Amino acid sequence: MNPLDPLSLQSITRRRFFSGAVNTIGAALGTAALADGLPTSLLTRALGDEARRPMPHFAPKAKRVIYLHMEGGPSQLDLFDYKPGLYDLFDKDLPDSVRNGQRLTGMTSGQSRFPVAPSAFRFTRHDNRGDGLWLSELLPHLGTVANELCMVRSVHTDAINHEPAITFMQTGTQQPGRPSLGSWLSYGLGSGNRNLPTFVVMITQGFGNMQALAARFWGSGFLPSEHQGCKLRSSGDPVLYLKDPPGVTPTDRRAMLDLAHALDADEKARTLDPEIDARIAQQEMAFRMQTSVPELVDLSGESEETFALYGENAKKPGTFASSCLLARRLAERGVRCIQLYMRGWDQHGSLPGEMRKQAEAVDQPIAALLKDLRRRGLLDETLVVFGGEFGRTVYSQGSLSRDNYGRDHHPRCFSMWLAGGGIRPGTVWGETDDFSYNIVRDPVHVHDLHATILHLLGFDHERLTYRHEGRDFRLTDVAGKVVKGILR
């Protein structure tokens, strides 16, 4: 468009005119912010409503989330939902009245029998008064912090297979391509540390059947790409291209970025493409991460007491213990959402043996994380969430013995726990039937869980929206309610 052509000027829409004005101001303030450290909140307030990042709707109880996702669907029956009455029903068929024609996966829909499989593990009540939380013998360390936990036994989901169920748990929909929970938090809260990403992801390999983890589980969807999760690698450089190539100095890199930003600014003026701002922000973040990430992953300053707390595996990159220790370090540095994935909880067979290894890998590090956050004064402002994408069936998949069995996927009810920022500790919420098959009290849908998480971070889930393709989208779609009974 030739700006001197009066016909071209007539073709400028009101939206394009004001968008251009906002973007011009934003470019100027953005340059100042990058050069002089102008606070992000001041920058966004200066840009006006059209460019302003959402602010919390009310005072938050938590400043950040550490989300421990157990990929594969850990068995609530073998970890959290104690059902002693099942021992008398070993190998008896699950009554039809309990299953009531509910949907099955293709892996067990052809079974002629649905034999009840009681847990092979003992349970202990963790409270001096004798009325505390029941936990499996697989979680002795978690038992030492049981009074910090709010156990929700009545979570349920819409999906029955891994891919759509993880997508639903992470993004609020089974459809691929929507923003993840961490991206919504990044979009809503902004950064608490200019030198680290707002949303960080770490993955640990497990010991059982491991499902694929797609990058879209921590993707930004239609939100600006600066809000996608940054995955830290478990070997080599934590982030690709963290080091400059041989012969390239930091001064050279800075000059290259300045030139790229100038070209980007010209392109932005021509196209008004808001994604260019995200590209500039990501390039600047990458430049700062060359200093901040090596400092983050350098554990040489941690005490031997701390390594003893998390376990010796904390010294080995890529282990769940190491990720938990890094999660604490990220929380200290103001990262808003820290997501740890532990793969391998998909036990369709040989559950007792595989689950022992899985639980051993996560039990001490998780308990240590809660203790470490507590002693550093961070737990009350950090929301910790633990859970998988669904639960497991009470009946055995395939062969059954008292010490060997498998369990199929079960979306009808499963257990998750929360701790820290704004959560009522030492609480059990919800109840399942005698078979841990159906919910009998206080159901909590995935949308309810998301609404509650956002509430604790200061957001009304119905008002944290982003306009895309002509309508406002939100994490909880058109559903969800805050579970007030678990709040402090």
C-alpha cells in the first residue's frame, strides 16, 4: 500500500488503523523495555486494552504451579483409593450392576470375564490420630508429608485412551491444537523472571509401557508462541543451541539480534502480524537463557543435605529426582508453570512389579520437593498437582493371580492430589463405590480441576479468554466449576 495514495488511505479499516497505532507504540516501548529493563506489566498497561495481557481478577493464593503428570494412568486402587473389601472378592466377576454397560477399551471389551483384582499392596493410615490419609506401602516417603496433601478421589474424564485423555487433561479438550494449561498461565500471569521461560517442561523415562508425549501437550495453540512450554533436555545442553558456535562471541550474537529485530520491525510495520512480537520476545529470551540456564542446572551449590533429601538420583540428569530438584530451583527463580512428566504408568499386565519401580522413582523426590518448598517458605505460594490422565479398572486385564495382574484404562473415577498454595491440607475429597469404579460423592471433572487451578492463581476461568477465529476461547471451554471444598 502506498501511504500517499488517497484511495489506499480510504481502504484502511478502523481496526487496522488502531492496531497499527498500538503496534507502533508497542514497538517503541518494547525496544525501551529490552534495552532498559522496563517491567512487563508497565509495558502492557501502556499499550491499551487491545494489546494488554490479562491481569489476575482477584488476589491469588498461589504464584506458580508445579504439575507432576504421571503419564499412562497410575492405578488409584494400588496407590490411593483403599478398598479392603475387595480381598474377599478376589477373582469373582465384577457385577454387571457396577459396570452398567459403561464403555470399555478395545483391549478388554472382548473378555468373557471381568475378575476382581484386589491390590497386592498393603495400605497404611498416616496420622497419629488414626483417621488420616490411607496410602499404599509403595509411597512411604509421601506418607511423611500426608498432612500437606488434599486427596481428590473423585476425578473423572471424558476420554478413555491415552492420546485424547492426555490432550484433554493438558488442554481442556480432546481436540489437538488448543493451548495447554501452562500456556494459559503464561498468557495470564506473564513472567516472574525475564531470564527464564514462563513455562518449563521436563520428561523422565519410566519402567513400564510408555506412551508417546507430543510437544503439543505443552504447546501454545492459538496463543502467541512465546507462551509455549520450553522443554529442558535430560542430556547434553539442556536447551538446543544454548552455546554460540565457535568463533561467535556474545557481542556478535547481540549485533545479529539487533539486525534481526530491525528487519522484524520493518516486517511488522508492513504486515501488522502480532506473531512478529512473539518472535522478537523469543529471540531475546534465548539470548538471556545462554546465561541463566547454565546457572539453573548447575547443582554444585546444593548441599549434601539437599541431595540426601531428594535421593542420590538427584545428581543424575534426567532422573525424576533431578527434575524435582530443578523444579524447586525454577520455583525460586519465578517460573510460573513447571511441568514434570513421568512416563511408564500404563500397566496392562505385570502391574505389581512395574509399579514398584515407578513408585520408587517418584516417592522420595516428590516428598522431598514438598519438604524443600515448605522449609524455604515457598509451598504456601506454590500449587503442586499430582495425577495422570485417567485411572485403572478394578478388574484384571488378562491373567490374574494375587501377586500379578494388569488393569485397563478407567476414566470413570481416579485419584489426584494437590498441595500448597491455597489448598486445604490433610483433606480427602470425593468418594468412590466399593470397587473404585463409580463416583458416589462430590465428582470433580477435568474442567472443574482446571477451574480450581486458575482460581488459585487469581483467575475467573470464565473470564480468562482469548479471541480466536471469531469467538472467545477458554481453558474450560463452556463448563467447569471451582471445587470450593478443597480450598483453604
